[in-house]
Amino acid sequence: MVNIFLFIELLKMTDASATVERLKTLEMSDCRFANVLELNKEKIVAQLDCAKYSDATAAILQKIITIEGIVQTNIIAAVQPVHPK
């Protein structure tokens, strides 16, 4: 499991609420959004949970950045949780 924290920037004329809803329903293999929040009309933060880093890479580069109105997607952090044994 890997948790990817994203900062997504939108075009000024983009409906941020609609983009949040679009992200929440996005079909991705082995990834899902744990949280997607609108910061303001041009910025979204999200937590993307994936089975492995390659799944996260595919989700970001092939799915998320192709959504109309998204101009930039920044990875804030990539965390691989450690579970005590």
C-alpha cells in the first residue's frame, strides 16, 4: 500500500466542485481516493491510496491529469505505511 498526497491546480474557469466529484468517481485499477477536498475555486487536495507505486504513477499520468480543467498535479508526499508486526 502507498498513500499519495496530491495538490491539484485548476484553470480559473473550471468548476472546482464538479472536478472534485469527477475525481471521486474516476475508475482506476488498484487505486482509490481516500479524500478529495476543494481548498478554493482553483485548488484541490487529495489522498490517493494505491496498491503499489506503479499503480499510483499510472493513475496520475493516465487518468487524473487528463481531466479537463486540471492544469497541474503536484505530489506533496508519497508514504508507504509501516504496520507493526
